[in-house]
Amino acid sequence: MKKFMNTAETMVAESVDGFVRAHADFVVFGTDRQCVRRRHLTPGKVAVISGGGAGHEPMHIGFVGQGMLDAACVGHVFTSPTPGQIIGAIEEADNGAGCLLIVKNYDGDIMNFEMAMEMAAGRHAVEMVIVSDDIETARIGEGRGRRGVAGTLIVEKIVGAAAEQGRPLAELKLLGDGLNGRIRSMGVALTGVTVPHTQRSTFTLGATEIEMGVGIHGEPGHSRQPFSTADDIVRYLCETISRDIDVQPGTKALLFINGLGGTPPAELYLAFNAARRFMEERSIPVERSLVGTYVTSLDMQGLSATLALLTKEEMTLWDAPVATGALRW
């Protein structure tokens, strides 16, 4: 295994160090490096906080900044941040209006963020939004429900914009919960993930195989299928997503093609073109788009497709200015 690292043990800390140095105009470390937070916090604003294991960069630290997150915590590779880290982020970011935690639907993440909520309850007003946009977990019948994957970015952006307007904590909680029911994602991989500590791939594919329905922690999907054209692969993703989401007349859609870490931009744009054609053929109006590598699974060669059905107000919040290390307009 070849990776640009010094040791597996120091890789996460050195990477986060580099991120903070590269984006020092937006972010700083919190006390004792428990979190990465905005350099300039806004008094009287609800703090929007997220986090998760390393290996998904630029999510979540790449979304800390104006119009999005106030703080984010980073755990070890594919491992939730600790309750202590999360409490540190709450203490750092809460300016008196409370905190909203945006959490991906994984057992470890939910357990640690809930524990931090309980421990902080006496001193801070805290609410939580759980993102569960991945259709795969529901399809294969796992008890905990849908995983939180690339759609988390959309929730963080829209809720972050609303928080920037000064909206109260209860309203932001309702907004995030409402969004979650109208966002669906599905991923596909051409290779597994090489985890630094084990130096092994999470799964191995033959030269003519793809893994359909993968997660962002290197989990295999629901089926191993024959490698095919990009049009065929993207059509399968889009058909599965469109059957799982209720598209009403007048719906405004955001289409997001996300790279999982090892897929070049040319292939992502080609996939977007195929997905956009699919949506147009079914009269699903794509009014906004995002293409790029934002929610990754280390070096996985793969991509995910996300469809979000948004109200006019939510589209306006999506369009609102954002200035973070990974997302700016």
C-alpha cells in the first residue's frame, strides 16, 4: 500500500493540522484541538455543529465557515468523535442561542452525540437532526434505518444558511427534520477502500465487477454487478432513487453527483450528464446542481447520486452565500 503519509497513527492529526493551516482565514482549532471552529463566531446566532470519522474529507471540517457550520469534530478513520470532543465543540461555539447538532445516522455517531447532548443539557440548549438519506440500508432491511451519506452536505448548507439569518433553534430543528425526508442518495464503487491502519481493502472486486449500494465507510453494497457503461450504471442509481422519493407536481430538484475519493472530475461530470438526462426524461425539474468530491470514503473509486426535493424557500437558502474551505459562492 502506498499513501502520502508518515505513519497511520499520525495521519489524521497531521491532515487536520494541514487543513487548519490552509484555511486559517476561515477556521481555527478549538481548545485542546477538540474541534475545528469558525475563526469568527457570530454573537446571538444558533451554532450549527457536526462531525464524524476522518476519511470523509472535506466533510465535515471543510464545511465550517460562514453560511454553514460553526464547528466540526473529527474522530479516527471511520470512527465517531468522542463525547468529550462534541462537548468541547458545544462549549466553543454556543454564543447563547443554543446549538443544533447535525448527525449522520450511524450507531456510533448517534450514541456519542446523544451522550454529549445529555452531558451538556444543564448548560446549553441543544437539539439534534439525524440525516438518513442513503436508500440502501432501508432496502436491505437493517434495523437502524437509512445511513447518513452525501445528503448531509445539503442539510448542513440549508440549515446553516437559515442559522445565518438568525432563526431560532426550534425552527432550525424543524427545517432539518423536514429536509431529511426529501433527500435520497445511493453510491456505487469500482474499488474498495484501503484503510491505513490495516493496509487492506475493505472489499475486492474483479476486473469486470462493480459494487452497487456502497456506504461511506467502505461497506459493501447490496449486490455485485457486471461492469457496464456509465449510462447504465447511473441509470440504475437514478431509477432506484426516483422509486424511493415522492416527486410532486411543482417540485424543485437539486441533483448532486459526489465523488467518493478516487474518481476524477471528468467522470463525475459525465455521470452528472447521464443523471440529468434521466431526470429530464421523467419531467423532474433539476433547478440546482452540485458536482465534485465532497463526501468521501478515503480512496474509493466510486460516486454517489443524491436527489433533493426542495421548496422555493429552501432553494433560496441553498443559494445563500457560503464561505468555507470546501464550498464557496
